[in-house]
Amino acid sequence: MTPLRLCASALMMSSALLLVLCLPLTAGIPSTPTEISTSPNLPRQGEPVELAIGGVWSDSCVPAYGSHQVTGAHIAIVLTATGEICGQVETPWAVTVALGELAAGAYDVEISGVLNETYELFVARESWYLPAIRQ
């Protein structure tokens, strides 16, 4: 049976089946700007660092953790899709990536896969103490 004939038959059966068989499945996109934050807020050398990535996705197939790699001052994070058939409803999502202890310095973070974002992360050498000045 040709695809056109299959779609015509599906139209007679049900409109929901028509959508599944005749329309291409599309990948979701962020509905709101992606939020990226670090924990701790001001990471220091020797402390475990986590990146929290999240927002609202345009469908129910939200991004999920795929992998990450730290190479020198570059951190590559890959996010994957969580499904193939997605409900067309905006869905909150969040992924936490445990980066471990990082050396002091600036890092370029590249997020790829179902989402393409960049972020700059700075890890301090040590904590600074600034005493309060009283007059």
C-alpha cells in the first residue's frame, strides 16, 4: 500500500492515527530561555562542582543527560532526547551534571545534542575574606 493510500485509509479510521502516520515527528525546542547555574554559586578549587541546566521544553520529550567530558579548559556536555513520540505540551525539565573537582581557572562549557548552548564557568583558586569596615 502506498503512503498516500495509507494516509487516506487512516483519515477514514481516525484523525489521531492520521497525525501519527502522515505527519513527520519533530524534535522539541526550548519554550523559555535555558537556565544554567553552578553549585556552589562561586566554585573554588578542590570543591565538587555541579552544573544545573533546565527550563521549559516545547513538548514532553525533554532533554536528558547523555555524557560529559572535561578536557583542559573545555567542558563538553551532550544532552539527548527522552522519547520518539512526544506529547505536544510544554514540559519543565532539569538536568544536573556532576563535574567533580576542577582546577582553578576559566572553563568554556559547550552543551550540545538536542540543545546548543555555551556557558563560561570560573573556578576560584581560594576563597577570599573581605572584612567588614566599621567607622
